[in-house]
Amino acid sequence: MPTLLLVRHGRSTANTSGVLAGRTPGVALDDRGVAQAAALPERFAGLPLAAAVHSPLRRCRETLEPLAAQRPELKITADERIGECDYGDWTGRKLAELADEPLMATVQQHPSAAVFPGGESMRAMQQRAVEAVRDWNIRVEAEHGADAFYLMCSHGDIIKSIVADALGMHLDLFQRISVAPGTVTVIRYTPLRPFLLRLGETGALGSLAPREDSTSPGGREGNPADAAVGGGA
């Protein structure tokens, strides 16, 4: 099965102003976010990419623009299922203000029970995001083979929920995961289990490309669904 590179969009104007952007359509990258996006092509140098999928929101589209410009052959597709959580009435409000909302305790401690007023539940958010990953895994493998790499550019809570699923963690534990803007998280899927290869990576990813002297991606011999005893080399 393919390897998924989860890109959190570059830092946005909402990130720097402490606002919960949610699905606000016009939120753009700030200067730092633009620089993070510009660095993506170099970070992915040497790594073949079969496809790129992004949240329909502007800040995700902008994050992939430099990569798309350098790799015009790369097919880039929007998928609403990896769009930001619908925070409903919380959208556009200051995070400092939201900290006093009674629902915030549920979001922090029992997110599987959290339903945003006028929006969606965090459980539904995870379900649609994981469903998108499963569908794209099948599609990418069918078109490009089991060793293919593809990326998804999405949002913090979406990526955290996908990571939690890959680790077999209950959604109530996903707040223990942190992914900053502009970082890349890598999950290698196999028929038996996913492997979390990188979490919140800020450097180059080219070393993930299969080596010619290896029988499996990442340089590990044998069944790619087996974990390396002792941790691997």
C-alpha cells in the first residue's frame, strides 16, 4: 500500500492572530507560511509523488502552489473530506475567548463527544478524513503501485485524527499529538498495519525514497508489513 505524506498548510494569518479560522474561505498564508510553502519543492526533492490532494480551503491551495509550479506533471486534486473541521459558531472567534467555553473541556479531554454548535462532531471529522485516506490508498496503489508516495495538504485537527487512527489510538487521546504549520507527517500503510515514519517533520524528505539495494520502501528487508525487531537501522 502507498506511503502518505500529510502536509499541514503553512502558517496562516489566522494562526498569527490567534483566531480559529475553521472553514473561513479567505484565510491566506502569512509571510512565514509563504516561505514554508516555497520550501516544499526542495524538501520533496528526490521523492517521487504519484498524486497530491488538498483541502479546498485557500491556505492549503496556496501551500501547494510552489510544488505544483515545479512539478507540472503532478496531478493535484481537491477533496472536501480532508477540509477543516466545521467548527460552526466557533468559527472566526479568538482562541483565548474560546478557552472559557464549557465545551472546551470536552474538546480537550473527551473529543469523541464534542459537537460544535452549528457545526460537526469531532468524531464525524475523523471518520470522513480516514475514509478519504482509505479511498486514496486504494486509488493510488491501483494506478501507481504499492510503493507509491502521495501527499495530502490539510489542517491540524484533520492530520492529528488521521495519525491517531494509524496508531490505533482512541480519538479521546488525539490531543496528545502535535503538528505545527508547514510540517510533514509520514504514514506508510501496509495490509497489516500502518507505520508512522515521521511526525511533524520540518526537514527534507528525500531519504524516504526506496533505495535500489532494498527490497522494500525505507530500506527494510523482508515483509514490509513486519516491524523491524530492535527498531531497525
